[in-house]
Amino acid sequence: MVRAQIALLPEGRRLHLRDGPIDLIVEAWGSPANIEAAYRAAADRFVTVLDELCSELSLLRSATEPDRCTLNGVVARRMHEAVVPFSDKIFITPMAAVAGAVAEEILGVMIAATPLARAYVNNGGDIALHLAPSESFKIAMIDRPDRPSLFGTATIVGADPVRGIATSGWRGRSFSLGIADAVTVLAPTAAQADAAATVIANAVDLPGHPGILRVPANDLQPDSDLGPRLVTRHVPELAPADIAKALDAGEAGALSLAARRLILTAALHLQGRTRLVGVDADRVAQPLSAPAPSKAIAHA
């Protein structure tokens, strides 16, 4: 039985790769022959990724040990490497970087196979980028997947060190310990961005607030790597002071990561308020009320 689904989208430019929980949109720019070669390489590698991850799933769902890695797979080890910088202070598993690490792997085989002007692999909003020196991307930041609206844009140019973008928040497809609607991170790699977005989104919080509903993760998903830890399921309308307090907590965490060069920029969004953090925070334009630019990569 063929499990993976591989097809060009109807407009004929983008490649859709889906296998179980992994759902990728891939786009490349170059000559027709080079694009075809890149997409073929992406498809060939994609069909092996999920089985590789599943073969080590119990380890990937276990707390990361900063001083040793017993994982074997290329993607699994990339996941471990991305979360190690956080593992001595908080509970974190390699699963915090899975989407970004998978996106990186597929992009890597594409650019190894053939020259491309630019390309991206979008794994549910966690994006790996390739840019030639003269190329650029515009990214549209979306605050929630269930009722998308834009809260900012970012332009990445070839000379930038940014090659990964990720977003985390309590409304997203993964569980969050915090209350951020969205935290978007720009980082050197997609796996690093994925892990950092998770950590910062967890930090945007109001511990003990009576109106916030939290549920053990394993009540919602028995095999969750978070186990009995409480994840956010509802956030009421908050007072301005509470929004500021939660964003202050997230900003402190983001500033620490920026100082360690683990991230370059973060945009923290909660109930209509956005806080920008990082050495290149001025790259993020906001607020944004117009529709997403037609050439932007939109994600939540």
C-alpha cells in the first residue's frame, strides 16, 4: 500500500507532500529542469522520513539529555541538536523541533540535487528557506489558524542569516503551555526556529489566572510527549495589564535567546498586541490590515 501522497497543486508550481501527520508545501524557483530535479529529490526523500521517525518515536518523546544523544536518524539527531540549548533548564523533548527539522531535511536534498535561485519547504507553518544572494522572500504572519488574520510581515533577503521561520501558540496544531496566540521566530535554521518558538510561546503566560483553562496533555492525546503537563485550551478576554504581563514574560525569554544568538527575531502576539524582540526586530512590519501579499508565504 502506498501511504505517502505526492502531487503538484492545481496551479502547477507547488508540490504537495503528505504522509500521516506530515503535510508539506514545497516551491522552488529555477529552470524547469532544475525545478523538476528538485521536486523529484524531495519526493524520493519524503517517502522515507516518517518511518525513520517512527522507528525512534519513544526516544523522540523522551526528555532531552543535553550531554548525550542515542538517536540514529538524520532528522532525529537534528531535532535533538535544536532542543539541547534549552534542555538544562526546562523539560523539552526533540518533538519540539520535529516540523522544522523535517522541512530542513527536504529542503536540503533539493538544493543538494540541483542549483535553485530560491526555495522553501513549509511544514504547517514551520518553514525552511533557501535563498541565492540576490533573492528574497516576504513572510506573512498569521495570528491564529482557525480565524486567520495578519499581524505582521517580514522580508528575508539572501544576505540575512535567517533560514528558518516557525510559529507556535495555544491555538496551533501542537499543544502549548502558554497563552500566546502566536509567537513567530526567525532563526538560522528551521529546527532552531521551531524549538525556540515553542519555548517562547510557553513563556507567554499568566500562571494561576482563574479564567485560563488548562488540561493534562495526555487527556487529549494519550501518547503526547508532554504527558500530564497542563496545556492551554481556553484563554478569556484579558485586561490590558494582564496582556502586558504575559508579553513581558515572553519577551524576557526571547531576549535571553536572542542574546545567545539562538534566534534573530521574535514577534509575540496576544489578543491584538504584538511585541517585537531581537537584533533585527525592525525587519518585521506591523500592524498589517491588508490582505496577504500574493507572493508571501503565509503561515500560523
